[in-house]
Amino acid sequence: MNVHEQFAEDLALYALGILQGEERVALERHLEECASCHRELEQLRGDMALLALSTAGPTPPRRARQRLMDAVAVESRAHRVSARRWWWAAVPWVVAAALALAAVVFWRQGDRQARRIAELQSESAQQQDQLQRAREIVETLTATDAMRVTLVAAKTPPQPQGKAIYVRDRSSLIFLASNMPALPTQKAYELWLIPPKGAPVPAGVFKPDARGGATVINPPLPTRVEAKAFAITVEPEQGSLSPTMPIVMMGAGE
């Protein structure tokens, strides 16, 4: 008996997962070096899977059943008796394992589809949100009842300037600034809504870009608060609850 024939006797038991002890260790070491036995093992496993699935599906190829039975037949008499007992005891386990594997495959496919559907729903929701924001901006810019306020600073070229467009009924505010000076570290500009009576209302914190431009779009504001003017101060990055003097820009309603 050559080396391959010696290990071939144990391949069927190993494929079933019932080869134990030193024989299992020796076979696994041999499989690491022998491509022929490794291919034979994969074929036996494939044949077993077809045989197991035949209990719930179509009949497996005749050659698959014959290959598996031939592999078991080469065992010694003592091993043959033991293998037969193990085989009949292992059939339910093999079937259950095959069905479990099929269930896992279907579950993974369903899970991937569910994740993709969730991603598409999230993308759709984001697009709807962006579209709604765009509509709100257009409505504010084109509103006939909008209050339009121009804010200016000291006449030092280039002159900083801001434009506030405010619709009280919708509490909607859009502010555009240009030529704003750069700020020290940890500082930011804060826009204030000045009502006819009462304290100024925070209306957004912003920092200008490299060209001095800045935008504030629909900051959180009280409902239907009337505006007399708008002003800008320099505040900490997180903003303030009340203006820090001096006011660097201010403008009243047109």
C-alpha cells in the first residue's frame, strides 16, 4: 500500500468529520503537502453535500453517490463497520448542516438586499431633504413680504457688507456676507435679530471663507418674531446668548 492509498482510507471519515486522534493529525499534515489527496477530499465533500441535499431536493448525480460509496468501501473491515455505523448516525447531522448552510446563504443574500434597500431609502430621504431646503431658500429669496436688510461696516476698502432676507411668518432667514475680515483663533461672527422690544435674538454663528464670504441659512429662530434690525458681533466659536460689544455691522429694515 503506497502513501496515497494509506491516507485515502481515512479521507471519507475525515470528510464526514468523524476521524479523530492521531489519524486525523497525520492526515491533515499530509493534506498540506499532497494536492492530489486535497482534491480528492474536496470531491468527497461535494459528493456528500449532494447526497445530503437529496433528502429535500432532486436526486443527486449517480456518480456522486457511487464515488462516496467507493471511498467508504476501501476502508479496512474494522474501519468499514465503524464507518457504516458512523455514516448512518451522521446522515441527519449532514442533512442538518447542509440545510443550515443553505439557510445562511439565503439569509446573507436577504441581509445584503435589506441593507441596499435601506441605503437607497436613506439616499432618497437625503435628496428629499436637500430638495425641501432648496425650495425653502427659493421661497425666502422670492417672497414678496420678505424684509430685506443691508448691513455695512466702516468704510474701509474692501467694505464688509451683509444682506439679510427675513420672512417673519415662516421664521425663515437667509444671510449673505462679503469682504468679512479674518478672525482670531477660536472666534466667530454671530448674527443677531434685533426686535422692536426685548433682547437681541441669536441668529447664527459663522466664519468667513478665504475670500471673506459667508452664509447663514435658516438658523433656529422663535416663531414669528418681528425684526427691527440685524447686527453682527465677534463672539467665541460656540456663540453667545447676548451680544459682545462692539457691534461690527448693523442694518435696519428697508
